[in-house]
Amino acid sequence: MAQNLESTEISRVQTFEAPRAWQSNVWAAAVAGICGSFVILIVAGILAFDSAGPSGQRAGVALALLAAGALAAAFPGNVIAGLPYKVELQPGTGLWLYAPLRKLFIPMAEVKEIRQSALSQLLQEGIIVKLNRRHGLLKSFTIHWAFGQEGKRLAEAINDQILANPLGK
């Protein structure tokens, strides 16, 4: 009986969620970034196809490449998950990061370390979780200071998982 309770406790998923204000902020930034990229693509198209000289055409192509690259990095590249608004910890298994239009699984074996941001005093960024390998372009993610006490509990829970299985097996 005690064995069953212990194994149920170990496999229980823990959910850590940022306040609604932070969730709204993350979603608004993602929507603004997507909309801004499309506006830049439209301006780039106008420059590329309606410019009299080659310098305007080159500027249009450069803007188009910049906007397309930003969209590709954010979504297929998983950069959008670098500041999640919700994290689910499955003890012994891994983390689910929730970001706008993206849900990403990180196995616990790939979590390398957790530390306070070097810029935390200046920018109040938060706690950095570094990964052993990239997931798309994502090499680390940040538990933003806006998570508050929930973020500190999340950091402790991840650190406990790292210490419980130091070899990542």
C-alpha cells in the first residue's frame, strides 16, 4: 500500500502557472510580433517590387529575409518557448513548456543546470534553465520573475529532479 502511494506521488504532474497578467503579456507580445512581421513583409514587398533603383530592391529583399527569419526562429525554431507562461513537471520524465502557439516537451535527462540570471539584478529577468542539447534553436528557457513564488517553487522542483538523477538517466 505504501509502495503504491509513493509511486503515485512520484508520477504526479506538477503544474506551475504564471499570473494572468504575465500570460496576457506573453500572448500580446507574440501576436504583435507575428503582425509586425507581416507588416514588414508587406513593406518589403513594396520596396522590392516598386522601387526605381536597385538599392530599394535590395533593402526590400533584406527586410523580407529578416521578417521570414524572425518568424522561422520563433515558431519552427522554438525560440517562442524561451519565456513560457506555464510549465508542467512530470517527475522523472520531463517538462512541458507552454508558450503562445507552442507546446514543447523537454526530457529531464536534457536539463543541464538551473541558475539565477546574471542580469537578474539589473533587468529582473529571472531564473535560467539550461539544456544539454538544442530543441530547435532553444538552448535554455527562462522562468521569468513575473512567476513570483510559483517560479521559485518551479525552480526548486526542477533542481530537485536534477539532484535526484544527476546522470540524466
